[in-house]
Amino acid sequence: MTPLQQAALLGLVQGLTEFLPVSSSAHLRLIPELAGWPYLGKGFDVALHGGTLVALVAYFRSDLGRLLSSLLPGRESDPAARRLLGRLALASLPVASFGFLLEHFLESHFQGALSVAFWLTLVGLAMALADRSPGRLEMRELSLVQALLVGLSQVLALFPGASRSGTTMAAGRQLGLTRVEAARFSFLLGFPVILGATIYKLLRWEGGDPLILLVGILAAASSGFLAIRLCLALLPRWGLLPFALYRLALALLLCLRSPGP
């Protein structure tokens, strides 16, 4: 495949797996390894994060607008929006703190295939167990402590293979959120995380082919938007179990393909 075709496929994979709870890092490791593709550069990493951020803003534009407008002076009070915004801010603190402190350590010690397979399996099992919880809560009903617990679960997503959406959806379900509300809280919680990751990677910008970057952004944005819609449509009927089983199969494939540490 040409670099443009590789960029399109990796962008599509990034968008889908960023929001479906199956781990984008595992897929972005496995596909180039199986195909023997070269690394497209840190600029391309920025493009992929930027594309998923576009998808998130496009799908939740009304929610994000309501949350942000609740902070503006002179507007009619919206206590529910302020309450939710406060919980999202609190839940974002742990991953921001630990991510800054542990980035180099994790990049040095937890990139191997067996490590990725371990986190795919562990979080997959946690998702399957948590989804048995009879969730009744809406995200606006989360207490500060519950929001913080979801945020702490997001720290696990710093390990490749764990999945940010997988860890936060499992935590939300375990704390009593309905399937859809757990997913919505996870997606909204992704906005500051993905925005922060995009800005951080921009600060380490090393350039790249503009056309390849554009293809990556468009592919990740379009598939990310589709993944959000697909996830919210399927969760009420299927729950998290199909995604958990997929994670276990992917972990097995990773072990068979790359048995080294």
C-alpha cells in the first residue's frame, strides 16, 4: 500500500478504536506490524488525535456548547450543566497528573506485545463483569467521589492495550450508570484528554507530509463520528460483552504473533 493508503486505513482504525472500547493502541501496533509498514512519524500521531477530537466535537457539539456556556457570566443559570462540568473536570485530573509523570516510564517498559495483551485481557474481563451491574443512574447524578473514581480508572488507559473508553465505561457501569450514560460520560471525559494529548504532541511537532496528515485527520474524524453513533446505538442491546470478547481474541492474536516481551 502507498503511504496515503496506509494513512487512510490507520486513520479509520484510530477513529473506530478510540471510541469503541477495544484499545486504539493495540490496533495501531498490530496492523503496521502485520503489514510491515514503516512508522509515519509523530506528526501523523498528532493528525490522528486531531481527527478523533474533531469527531468528538462534531457529535457532542450541543452538549459541549451547553457545558461551556454555563461558565459565561450573565447567562441564565444552568446548575445541571455546571454540576456535570465540575465532575468532568475532577475526573480529568488523575490522568493529566499521572500522564505527565509516567509518560517516559510507560513508553520504556510497557510497549511489548505481552504487556498489551495483558491489559487487553484484564480490562476486557472487567468490562464483562461490570456490565452485569443493574445501572440506573444518569451521569448528572454522579457524586464527586464517583466521578473521581471514573477518573482514576482512566489512569489505567496510560498502559497500551487498556483503552480509555474501556476503563471508563467499565467503571461507570460498576458505579451504577446505565450503559448509554456510562458511554456518554466516557466520551465527554475524552474531550479534555484528547485535547491535551493533541496539544502535547503538537509541542513535540516534527513535521510531516501535509497530504498524509490531512488524510489521517479526515479518516479518523469520519470513522470516529461513526464509532460514537455505533457505540451508543449498540450498547443498550448488546452491552459491553461483545467488545470484551473481541478484546480477548485480539490479545490471543497478539500473543501468537508477537510472543516476545
